[in-house]
Amino acid sequence: MRNLLFVLLLAAAPAFAIDKAALAKLAEGDNDEKIQAIAALLAEGDPEAAAVLAKFAEGEVVVDGKPVEVVVNNRVRVAVADALAALGLLAPERATRLAAAKALAGGADALMLPLVKKALDKESDPEIKSLLELVASSMQMKGGDKATRIAAIERLGTSNSPNSRTLLAEAVADADEDIRIAAQKSLREVQGKLAWGERAGLLFAGVSLGSILLLAALGLAITYGLMGVINMAHGELIMIGAYTTYVIQDFFKMTFPKAFDWYLLAAIPASFVVAGLVGMMLERVVIRWLYGRPLETLLATWGISLMLIQSVRTIFGAANVQVENPAFMSGGIQAFAGVVLPWSRIWIIAFAALVLFLMYFLLTKTRLGLFVRGVTQNREMAACVGVHTGRVDMWAFGLGSGIAGLAGCALSQIGNVGPDLGQGYIVDSFMVVVFGGVGQLAGTVYAALTLGFANKFLESVSGAVIAKIVVLVFIIFFIQRRPQGLFAVKGRTVEA
Amino acid sequence: MKRRNFVKQLALSAAVAAIGLGSTAILAQGKTVKVGVLHSLSGTMAISETVLKDIALMAFDEINAKGGVMGMKIEPVVVDPASNWPLFAEKARQLITQDKVAVTFGCWTSVSRKSVLPVFEELNSLLFYPVQYEGEEISRNVFYTGAAPNQQAIPAVEYLMSKDGGSAKRWVLLGTDYVYPRTTNKILRAFLKSKGVAEADIMEEYTPFGHSDYQTIIAKIKKFSSEGKKTAVVSTINGDSNVPFYKELGNQGLKATDVPVVAFSVGEEELRGVDTKPLVGHLAAWNYFMSIKAPANDEFTKKWGAYAKAKNIAGHKDKPLTNDPMEATYIGIYMWKQAVEKAKSFDTAKVSAAMGGQTFTAPSGITSTMDAKNHHLHKAVFIGEVKADGQFNVVWKTKGPVKAQPWSPFIAGNDKKKDEPALMAEKKK
């Protein structure tokens, strides 16, 4: 049936008005009838058909000037997509043809072969042409004589799409031995290429998780690593950053709906400042009285974390709030065959790198950084040479808290924002800092990336539940063998 | 306080002694009757459960406005078990023994239901459970107004196997790691095998509660689906993990036309705030969708919208959404009212006996009937595809209500189990 109409399309029937019977079927018929009607519209070759079909895919058909709501399910949607791609193949614009070829490369019905061949003959663009050749090969695989099939199988071996693997996997079980051998060879080639894509995808997932862990732990690397404050409220500072992002987003939605996509630019400094201010206040009011008493600090900050959670729950409600992604954070980029890298994760990796760089710069190249390092290494001596150690403590704690706020801003883009958000990251953050070696920025970076990779690798092998357990067990053993972490601070500060 | 309690107790025991009547609730509470609402208002399940508390309060308001239950006003007692399973049992005990509620409406996850079950059985109180679940349970103290596996999971998988559903041949069973997904997947695995699906064509994956990084899992699904034959994913992910899951699914461009994902715990409410444009065509199976066109549904959604606005319920006041467990809660509350009025008593045993055969015109437009024996509702099954606006398009439905099979025939040994609760009263004798 479909065969017939693609042939009809090839015959390039003169433009008719849109067939009313077909429209009625689109509106009223069952799925089989709808697919027939799509085919009928395609056969007419009317340029208007594309518009009608596109509208139909969204669930509307105009019959006798009246819009009728229709139900389009996945099966019908595939048929529409194929039909639209088929129409697009002969379009004059290169972009349309390329999109159509890509759509067909995702797995098209073999009945469209004559159409694809016709498009191939006319095609001059090398990129579209090679795509179409693959499409043609995947169609020829199933039917035709042996020589064509083997040629098609060999050409598929050069492709790197997951779709080719599916096709070749079927051909491996073919009755004919020559075809089987050719298919096995091609399948190995495709699988080799896909395996690289998978490895790259895994690597990216590891870096992405690592960057998130790094963001969550960087603030703690200052407050715990450098200052020695066991800050159990660190997770809640992350949460405050995420809620600040939410408030800014809502503000933008209400006041500048047109500039909504840019709310993140405002949310980044805002979350830094808000979390930083909360941190500085905590330091001045509670923590500074507890320096040198880790147990009390732990209990006090834990209490603060509960208070922060409860206040957020009272203000914003217990349920999660929605932070919408701006357009540039949605979707992904096709990097390798079958591997799509989401933009949100790419941006977060870049953001983590930027924050890391700025922090490194601040700690090593500025006066404040010098003071912070001085105070952490030898408080008395720093005070003797005129450093206002109390003020430095406050700024350093504020900086660590502000970075936690930045982490919250980033996390709001990929996860849920709720009062308990911080609870999920506090364990991970401490794990990263302790694993990397307390007091070491570089250690934190290595530890975050190592844990990111280890987690993702184990997840791909054993599943998420086991991976989590294995990583925790590993950390326990590691800390037992090497309590100072990956990188130990050398010198007399170790005791402090 | 203590003295008053003592006086109350004294009066009560005198009354009981004098009349020899067991229905303590009426006498103890005079003109109002207390009912418990036991839903997580915080934690990972709050995304799904908070709204069930609100719809319950709306139903109570409605009933009170029309004169209450047997002339008594309903006085709701709302507690927050905070997605913490042992806390569910604690709060249930508090509701029954301290607040002396006549009935409790609550729970979402099966693990929370399993946690409160011994409490309700020990104290002989009633629980109405409004969510689809894995079956394998009939308690005389629980009425299940959500779907059993044969009213949701099995029809959904059958649909995906059919020509219209895309003739799926390979299956990924993906879930949160607890009793509901594990049992449902056990049933589905047996079902798929009975349909001739090979072991190698089924992949099972679990994530912890609150999991938020679905990169590797989606990569795994992609790989699995490219290894031959049409693949479908059955998702029993629960709670707020669904948001990162669907975000990742959309971002990685896994389209419903290639690999459809059918979910059993994702409805209109869970998809709020997720950009659903890349998710068009992914499926959910329920016994109710907000988009169902029925007069009863128009009325239900209108009432909810007005109530959300009046009570200033976050999110719903601007964009009111209804979903299946909300409908099931609503049905449960009205059926309880009808049963109490039929029994003319709040006594657990009498209300229980009166529940069998109760009918109610559900918002889905179907007349739901409580089974005479097995404590489950007869419900119609709908399968919907996600639309760009976050609503669902119903693409398939059963002809009429389906009787629940809490003991799935796909689990060995279930054929011998009785389709009604074991009577504890008899055991006691």
C-alpha cells in the first residue's frame, strides 16, 4: 500500500487540492486508516500536504474549514515523520534536505527506497549524499538480490549509527552463509566504532558527575579544608543557592518574560551573594565562638542545618519548586554516534572549571588569599604581623559559602530543588574533601573526578544501587589505609 | 487535659457497659468525626503525595457542606510522615490511638503501606490506599482504590506489544529500588516470558530513592535498544527522581518514536515543570487522566481549580492539575461515606461489610464498583501519551471496568490464594 504511493509520488502527480476524503480519514479514521490517508496525501505530491501533516502531528485537522481535534499516537507519528522527511528530501533548501536525510537515517521503511534513490540521483551535496547512501543501503539489506545485499552490508560497515547495528545484528542470523560472513564483519566494524562512542559517553558522564561533585565540595574545601570548620550546614548553603536561583527565575518570569533565558546570568551572582551572606552571618554569630572545638562545631552547624531546612520549608513549602531550564540549557549535541551530550551538563562542566580557576586565582594571587593561607597556616603569627584574623575568617567562610551557593545554582539546572536538596550532597562533599586530602585544593579536584568516574563506571557495570555501596566501601578502606587522603599537607600544619 | 481524658474515658466505659456497643468513635466525639490523612508532605515523595492531602481536604469540605456523614461533620487530622517509612507506622498509631480517627486515607509507596499495615491490623482500623500498586496483598483493614497490576501494568505492556503500540520485542524494566517496582517487574517478567520474550531481551535496572543522575542508565537503554528489535521501557521510578530522569531523556534525545517509555507512577503532577516538548509520545498507564472528556471529570477539575484558588495551593492556584491517585482518593472518601451511611455506624467491621458493592460515578466517567469481596475497585484502564503541554492523550482504553486481581496469576502459587481477606476474627476464635 505504502509502496504504491511512493511510486505515485515518484510519478510526480500534478498538484491537486488536498483530498477531502483523506482529510476526513485523518480526522475520523482508526490508526490504519490514518496511515492510509497520510500515504494518500503524500501521493498527491501537493506542497500543502507538508503543512497539513505537520499540523496533524500536533493533533489538529481542518475539515471543511473547521479544526477537528485528533489523537495521534506513536505509530501514526512515525508515519507522519517519514512522510514529512520524504517530502523534505526533494526540497530546494539544503537544510531541509539534510534534516530529512537525518530523519530517515534513524530508521526508515524499506518501501521508501525508490524515493530515496531518486533523491540520491538529484543530490549533489556530499554530506546529504553519504547519508542517503546509508539510508539506501539499510533499505536494500532486507530485500533484493544477494550481490546488492552484500554491497549494502559492506557499506553499512562504514557507518557509525546504532541503527546500522540493529540491522546488521538481524542479518547475522541470515540463512545465506556469504551474507552471514559479510554481516559479521560489518557488525564488528560498527560495534568497534560504537564502543568508542560508548566509552566517550561514559567518560563524559564521569566528568559531568565529577564537575558536580567538585562544585559541591569546593566551598567545603575552604570552610573545612582550609579553616577546619566541620560545617554540617554546607549542604543547606547549596540549597539556599538553589532557592535563590528559583526566586530570580520567578522574578524574571513575572517582570521580564522576554529575557527569561538570561535569568541564569543574574542568578549566578545572586546565589553567590545570598549564600555568602548567610555563611558570613553564621560565622559571626555561631561558628567563631567554637573555633578549635570540632565536636561543638559539628553539633552547632548540624542544628543550624535543620533550622535552615525548616525555614525554607516554611517560606517556600515542603514540596519541590520548579526551576525551568533556559533554552540554551535544554537539548544536547550529537558528539559521537549514538552519544548525545546534554547542553546543561556541558555548561556545568565549564562553569565548574571557571569557578575552580577563579578560586585558585583568589587564593594564590590576591591579598585576601594570602591572608587566608597565612591565617590557616599559623594564626598567631598572622595576627602578630597585623592581619585581622577574625575578619579574614569571616571573609573566608563567606567565600566558601558563596561557592556552595554557586553549586546550588548549577544543581538547580539538573536536579530537584527542595528543602532536602543539601542532605543529598553533604555526604558526597565531605567524601570528596576527605578523600582528596584536607587542606588541598588540587586533592579536591582529583578526588571529585576520581569519584565521578568510579561511580559512573561502576553504574554501567553493576547498576546504580551497587555502585553507591561499592564506592562507599572503597572510601572506608582507602581512609583506613591512608587517613591523610590522596594528597597530604606536608609540614607542621598537619597537627593543627 | 489528663482529667478531661479520664472523665471522657469514664463516661465512655460507662456508656459501653450500659449499651454494650462497640462503636466508640461516635460516642467519644459527639458531633464531629475525626478522619486521618497520612501523606508525606516533605521528602522525596512530597512531589506526589502533597496534592492527595489537598484533594482529601477538598472532599471533606464538600461532604461537610452537604451535611457531613450521618449528620456529623468530618474533622480531618493531617500528619506528615515525611517520606520516612518507620515514621508512617508511628504516625498511623498516633492517629488511631490518640486522635481516635474513624478511618485513615493515606500512603503512596508500597513500602509505607507495608510499614503501617501491622498497625492498622493490630488496632483494627481502616485504611484507604489510593495508589496503583503491585498486588500480593489483601488486608481486611485496607481498601485499595488504586489499580492492581492487571489494571495497569499488564494492559500497558500488552498495548506496547500490539501493532498500535509499536510491536515492542525487547524490554527495559527500570525502577526505584523498593518493593513495588521489584514485585511489578517480577510479574512483568513472568508475563513477558509467557508471551515468548527471551531472557536476553529483558533488562532490569534499579536506582535508589532520590537518584538524580540518569546519564549512564539512559546510555545503557540506548545501547540495549540498538542491539536489535524494537525496544520499550517500562518505568516504575517513583518520587522526584522522575524529574531528572525525564529531563535527561529529553536532553539526550531519546524519542518516543524510537524507544517509548511507559510509566506507572508518572502523571500530570510529576511532569509539572518538566519541558515536555521532547517527551511527546512517551506513555503512562492509569485509570484516570485529567484530559478525559466526561461530564463528571469537567465537574471534578472545575471544583479542584476553584478549591486550589480559594486555598491558595502552590502551583495549583495558577495551573490546577488533577491525576489518577487524586481521583482514587476522592472515590475512596465518597465510598467510605456511603458505606458508613449504609452501615449506620463507624465501626470497622460494619463499614467494611458495607463497602462491598458500593458504586460511585468516578471523574473518569466510569461507574467504579467496590468488589464484593476482595477490597479492590473495578476500574477502567487508560493509556495516554504525553502531549507538548504536559497533559495526556488517551490512545487506548478498556471497554469497561476491569476486576482487580491482587494475586497476580503470573506469580507462582498465587492460584491457591483466596480472592478475599483472610478473616482474623475467625482465627481469634
